[in-house]
Amino acid sequence: MPTERQGVQGVVLSEDVRTESFVRRLLEHLGYNKRKFRFETAPSGRGAAESWVRQQYPEKVKVLRSREFERRCLLAIRDGDRVGVATRKAELNQALQAKGMPLRRSDEHIATPVPTWSIENWLLDLLHEPGIDENQHAPGSGSQTWKQRFERDYGSNEKAALKQAAAEYCRPASSALELPSLKDGRQEIDRLD
């Protein structure tokens, strides 16, 4: 399978640079040629990044569908924030419907993973940090967010942490310990094949 993935071309829509960086490393670990992917990340400081991804999604789906005979895929990754996986996926469906487009078919190579609260929850979970919980915005009773915790613990060596998290993603998961949004995200990313 990994050698077959080398020929796949794709587009990755992401909310932020850290998510893009993780996805780059993840695709590489999964056997894709990341040079065959175009990475489009929401511009910082120009409104809600999740909204930017949602707005770009219908056009990218349209292009993918117009080239179904080619080995192409689309990955649109948005944070779940407080609304979670189901709501974020429903929003992408609504974006397609608003453009008069059919919903994503089960056979389309379109992945819509939703790290909840944020990519940092996935990263911390993949790095085997204890107590990661996507039901609350901040760990424990403190005001520090998951993003702040990741930056505190891994910010000085972020590249190595992202590489390690991508490698851990590729190891067999213990589903009992994995975050629900990460389990769903694995199913989504499997759709790229």
C-alpha cells in the first residue's frame, strides 16, 4: 500500500500551521509523497480559520470530482472546538448543499477529520500524555488550554514532537485509550486511499 500511495495527488486544507506541519509528517509516515500535495492553510489574523476551511471546501470538492479519473484526494481538517466532530462535519455538508452540490459519497477520497478541541489534543494523546480530555477546553481546573499545555511541554522542540506523534499515529492503536475524535479521524484519513 505505501508504494501505491506515492502516486496519489491531493490538497490539504487546514486551520493553522501546526496542523499543516503535523499532516505533512503524517502523510509521509503513511507512505504518501507529500510533494504531490498542495497545502493550503488559513491566513492568520483574517477571521475564523475554521470558517476559511469551510468556505474553501466546496470548490476543492468540485475540482476533485472533475478529475475522478486521476488518483486525487482532499483532506479538510478543522478543529472541533466546543462543537465537536458531528457539528463540524454537518457544517461541511451544509457548505456543499449551499452550492447546490451533492454530499460527500462513501467512495470519494475526501477526508474531514476533526481534532477536538484542537490538534494539540491529538498530539498530546499520541505522545502518551495522561489526562487528555476532549470534553473540556482546558486540562484540569486551571485556565491553561490544551494548546498552551502542548506549547509549554513541547514548544521548544515542536518539530521532534510532531514527528514522534506522526510515527505514533502509524502504530497500532489501543482503542480503549484513544480520543473519540482521533478514532474518527483515523477512519477519515483512511478515506484518502
